[in-house]
Amino acid sequence: MKMILNNRYFGKSLLLVSACSLWMLGACTGDFMETNTDPNAVTEEELGYDNLGTGSMITQMQYQMYPCITKDQNIDVNNYQKMFSLAGDIFSGHQGASNMFDSNGRNNTTYDMYPDWCAAAYTVAYQNYMTPWYTLYTKRNINPSTFAVGQILKVFGMHRITDMYGPVPYKDFAPASNVPFTSQQVIYEQFFSELDEAIGILKEFIKDNPGAKPLVSYDKIYGGDFEKWVKFANSLKLRLALRIVYVNETMAQQKAEEAIRDGVFIDNEDNAMLKVDGSATVNPLYMICYTYNDSRLGATMEGYLKGYEDPRLDIWFAKSEVSGFKEYNGIRCGSMFNGNDYKVFSNLNVSSSTPIQFMNAAEVYFLRAEAALRGWNAGGDAETLYENGIATAFSQPLGATQAKAGDASAYIKRTTLPKGYVDPKNSSYSDSSTGQVSVNWADATGFDEKLEKIITQKWIALFPDGQEAWSEFRRTGCPRVIRVATNNSGGRIDSKKQVARLPYPTNLSKDYPDLYQEAVNNSELLGGADNGGTKLWWDKRNDKPYQN
């Protein structure tokens, strides 16, 4: 990203981002406490034409979950990079940063959490998810079905935000008000009730209006197919249920079984994929990888795909010529280098019009496999669901060419282990330690090993969604993510345990000191230091592998 460290400051001085100027909705705020007024915004009368007043809010929310609009000096792409590429994507081991940036490595890549980067997701969420959602909320009695879709999007977007930071303002949110921070426990409970409400509204609409698609012009994921949205909501509910299993197993089981019983994703036709046109909207990874040259294959991902002889390696990544021959080369998080040294490593195979993945059916099978492993009613046994997850992942269109990995039968029986990492530029960054599970279910010896197999295959299938992969790594300790090569956290983040969260935006402690101090000091909220080493509410597994 050009001049990334000199980018816009977040908080009261924040400029309106691209979604506002593109849609001219007047729906963005400078931060969650204050409201900006856009003199160019369309009027309420104009918003009434062709469902614009509510339908366009759905489009805005979708395009801002993964900022993808190419306008105003690529603000959206820059935001995406700070929200994901320089956070969950590298912390999960999916990708590696091929740029040292202007800070000479004193940034997230080395655990010296850079404030501007860490603030991006928080700010985008309250401007571009929550404020348009609130518009839908105020019109919920007029257009309940559109509100229901917005409710599902809100839960999808905000579960990622709370899983980055911990407690955030959520309950009783309204623009231009001082909203206290809500505990993750309460947020998750509200997520479940909001999803249930949305599912009920959409089912009622489907029953009363068979075949109707009032959002066909605005919904860039499903084209207004509400039956697909119900499946998405249930699949998301299942994801959230497993997230809390180590802190509230009873609720986790109840919500997971409800979701599965009501109907979740079963094949790739159900996948939630955001369509972009490659021009006005793009897959941000294309610009990040090919215009900025800032992201490459991650070292951990390289080791798993090579060790398992995974055909997706060829689909997702390009070979590089580093040491005289073409090979797949990943970058280890925390590697220190000069200039363009690592930009020659393996790039991502992504185009400007590659759809952006919200959630896929493969993940849902792996969620069900874990549920079955725990003895819950998951609609099948753990082994079958696990193998169905792999087969579904292999049949999903992937990468720039939307190719499929093909038949998974040989892969499912594979007994090889992940490979160690070899850095062809700097041997001191090589790491010979690897994960200790194969793909083959039959050679697992107990619960923990079976769970690791499930999570490892889910971690692979989630690519390029590093944010969700990072969350699952924090929850379970799986797979084995190579530790950071350089830790500049000053002892705040343990290299063995790795990054637990993002710090809050620095402006919060200055502009809203009472709310901020309550969030940090209250044991029912964050209850710990505002740094990358403080664990989240649901991060309670005590026997995580590979952390000793």
C-alpha cells in the first residue's frame, strides 16, 4: 500500500470513505459516537424510489464487510489491507507480508501492533456496517424482510469485529450516542437472538410471497434469494455456536443443533460469495498482491499444502523463482528483509473479479464434524462429515480461474505430514517443526487428534479468509502456525501463544476515557491490558497443542 503509514487518522477527523461518496447515502459517521451530515445525500423522497432507501443499504453493507470499491484513491482496498491482510491473514499463517513498509518492521508483522492498522476494522464497522444497519432498523416495520437480511449481515460483520477486539459497543447501538461497550457474552447471546429473528421473518416472507425477490437489484451475494439467506443465517449460527464451546458448551450444543436441524449449507451452490465486477468493485487481494505487491503465500500454508500434496496449491498460488528454479515459497510472519527481497515469493492466483468468500459449505461440514465428534446431533458421524467437508472443498471453484481441485478420494486417505519451512533467502527464518496430523481420519488415536484434523482441513478450506482461520486458531490452537520470526511486542505477546486480539483504536482512550476505561478494567468486559496478548472471552481452551 502506498504511504500506508501516513494514511488517514481514525476518529473525529476521519474523512468519509468511498462507500459514502459512491452511494451518496448520507449513512456514514466519523466514528460511532458522532454523526456526519452529507449535504449531497439523496432525500427521503428519493430514497423511496425502487426500494433505494433500504435495498441500497444492503449493497453498502455487503461491499463494506470486505471493502472492495475502487474509488477515492482506493480507500476501500487500503482499508481491506489493514483490516485483514495485515491482521488475520498473516496471524493465521495463510499469507505473509512481502513489504516492510515505512516502519522497518515495527508493525503488526512483528507484533509491534501499529495503531493505524489496528483501528481500521473498528472504524469501518461503525461507519459502514452499523450505521446503514440502523437505517434499516428504523424502517423495520415498513420493510421487515430487507431488515432481516441486514440483520444477518450485521451479525456476520460484527462477529468478526468482536472477535478481533473483544467487547465493543453493540447493544442499544444508535448513531450520535455514547454507546457503552458490550461484553462478548452478551454480544453472542444477542447474535443468536438476532439470527433467530431474521430467520423467522424471512421464512414468513417466503411462505407469503413464494418466488419473490425484492432485493434482486441490491443483493450482490444471493440475488435476493431469501431461502439462501435462511441457510446462510443457520450456517453462521452454527459457526458462532462452536466459537463459544469452551466457555458455554450447553448453549453451544443447543444453538448448533438448532441450526443444523433448521437447514445449513450442503453444497457449493449455497456458498455466500460476494460478486464484484473487476472495475467499480474488485477483489481487494488482486490490488494488494499485484499493484501493491504486499502479500504472498504464508509459510505455514506452504508447509501444509506441500506436505499433504494438496492440489489447491497450484490453484491458489503461483510458483516463484528464488534460488534458480521454480518452486512455491511462502513468507514467515516476522521476517525482516530489505526492499523487494521477498516480493519474488509465491503470489496469490487471484483476479480483479474473483468472488469474495463470505462463507462456504466446506466450513459447514467441518463445523458439523466437530459437533458430531463432541457427541451432538449433527446429522451424521464425525468421519463422514469430515470427509464430506474435504470433498466439498475440492469441488469448490477457486482462485483466479475458478478451477476445482477435483476428486478428493486419494487425498482423503493421505498419511503424509506437513513439511517444515525452508526460507531460501534467509536460513535463520527456516522452521523444521510441523503439525503432527495427516489427512487420513483412520490414523487418529483420540478426540484431540481428530479435532486437530477437522480444524486443520477447515483452516485450509477457509482460504483466503484469514480472519476466520485466525479465530479458529485462537479457539482451538490448531493447526500448528509457525511462530513469529521477530517479536517486537516488548513482552506483551507471547510468541508461543501468538496474537490474541487487536488493540482498540487509540482515539477511544482520549475522546471517550470513561467508556474506554470501563471496557478495559471491568472484568466482565475485556478485564485486561489493551494489547495483543489479552485473550478474548471465548478463548478458554487450556490444552492447546504446540503452545509449550
